[in-house]
Amino acid sequence: MNFLDAIVLGVIQGLTEFLPVSSSGHLEMGKAILGDVPQEGMLMTIVLHFATALSTIVIFRKDILEIFVGLFKFKNNEETRFSLMIVLSMIPAAIVGILLEDEIDYFFSGNIGLVGAMLIVTGGLLFVADRAKQTDGKVTISKSILIGISQAIAILPGISRSGATIGTSVLLGIDRQRAAKFSFLMVIPLILGAMAVKTKDYLEVEAINKQESEVKRTELIVSELGKDHDFVNTPKVKLAVITKEREWANLKKEGATCSCQNDAIAVHYENNLRKAGLNNAQVQTMMTDDLAKVRSTSVTDPLVLLAGFLAAFVTGLFACTWMIKLVKRSQLKYFAYYCFAIGAVAVVWSIV
């Protein structure tokens, strides 16, 4: 990964975390139109998520400070109730993420027609929310749960998280500025949680990487993946992992630092997995849960990581601030038009 790759990924992360256009939906369309879209390694993912979380914290630093001060008073005050509502809003997404994410990804993988339909749904929600009149209410416990459910639904490619949560909030009669603030504050714990999981996964893979024997590494990888995915435990898949481990071990011995060499191993590994009889969703699961992307970050220049971080942080500051103004001024309809157009293109593309 070079500086340009890192900056592009950072800008995309910073924009799509806040603007209601569905990053997952655009990624699926990119895969369909351009082929497999290169994704960032796990370490870069952690860095970019931290950057957008930090940009949110910077924007809402006064609100967050007030919440913490109120919490440490240990009273049933407004800050305590707001924190409770944030926690309640996280529960539906957490349940879906833990129990159903693999099934949803498998169902939607490569189905551009459904992605387009979901983008049109997102556009419809934004359009209707923009025309809502009674928007002077506060966030309540029941409303926070409903907003949380909309966030859980947004795991579907094509449904924008920020669009779903802000749109739902406005339709529930919540003040527009409060709606935007609640939507962005409620995602901070989820981003930090995702970072914790990614960090754990990264450390586990790095521990596997330190095994000197490719046979031992292969056994560890197959054992870990086999716990969750039955399709891993076949001779052909194991052979693909062994081949990849040997290639990576040779690259490591040579002291190579070119990311293109890591990418070549990833491509070869992906081809071998397909030859082993895995479908697209299973291949993507292996590529995500295993390693080639992760290992490519082992030789990533820290300055490249810094470039990605700064791009995501600065873009996140801009996108978050801009989105708050747009919600307050009832200008979500422009994103609705965009989602309608892109969704229609995706539907037509899938038919043609």
C-alpha cells in the first residue's frame, strides 16, 4: 500500500462514515463494475476507524465532557438518561452483528439488484424525513430503541447507517440537531468496539505470523477458521493455505517490503481457494478472516498509516460538520436524489 492508496482509503472512510450514501452499497457496486476492489489491511482498518472516531469526539467534545461529568455525579440526571439511551440504541446492532452478519453478507454478496433497491429505500427515507414538519421533540428510551433497530437494519449493503438513524430520528419527531448529534454519538461506542475486535484479531494473526514453521502456522490458521466455517476443513482448502504460507514464508526470508509482492500472494491464494471449490462469499470470508490483507500491513510504512489516518480524520471533521448543517437546514433531499439515481443505475445494471 502506498501513500495515494492510504489517502484515498482515508477520504472514503471519512466521508462514508458520516454522509448518508452507504459505503457498503458502493463497495458492492464497485466490485461488480471494477472487479474485486482492493481493501485495506486490518491494521489500516484499525487506524482509519480510530481516525473517524476521533473526529467525532473532537466535534462533540463539549457534549461528551458534559455526559461524563453528569455520569460521575451518580444521579438520575439528563446525562445519565442520555447515556442509557445510547446504550439501548447499540443493543440491536450488536445482536445483529454478532448473530447474523455472516448470513446477511452471504445473502447480499454480489447481488447488485438488491443493493440498488436498498439505496432507493435509503433515498426514500431521506426524502420523507426531509419533509417532516414536527421536529422539536427529544430522544426518549422508546425512540432510542427504534433508532437502534434502524441502525441494525443498516447492516444491509445499500442502507446508510447515518441516513437510517438520522432519518428515523427526524420521523420520530426529534429535533433535527439532536437527531444528528444522537446519530453520531451513538456510533462512537460501536466504532471503538469494532476497533477492539479488529485489534484482537490483528494481534492473534501477528502471533500466528511469528511461528517459524509454515506447517505450524497452517495448522493454527485452519484450526481457528474451522471453528466457525465448515468449508475450511477440506484437503483442497488446506492445501491452498499451505501454499500461501510457503509463499509468504519465502517472501519474509527475502526481506521483501514491496506491497505488490504481498498482493500477488493474495491473488494467488484467492485463485487457489476458488479452485478448491469455494464460492464468492466463502472466498471473501477466507480472505477477510485469514491473512493476506493482514500480512500486507506488516510491511506498511508507518508514514503511510499516518497519511491514511490524517486523511480520514480531516475528511471526517468536514463530513460530520457538514452533515449536521445539512440536517438542520432540511437538505437531506439532495442525498436522497443521489441514492435514487445510483440505486436505479444498480437495478438496471443487474437486469442488463
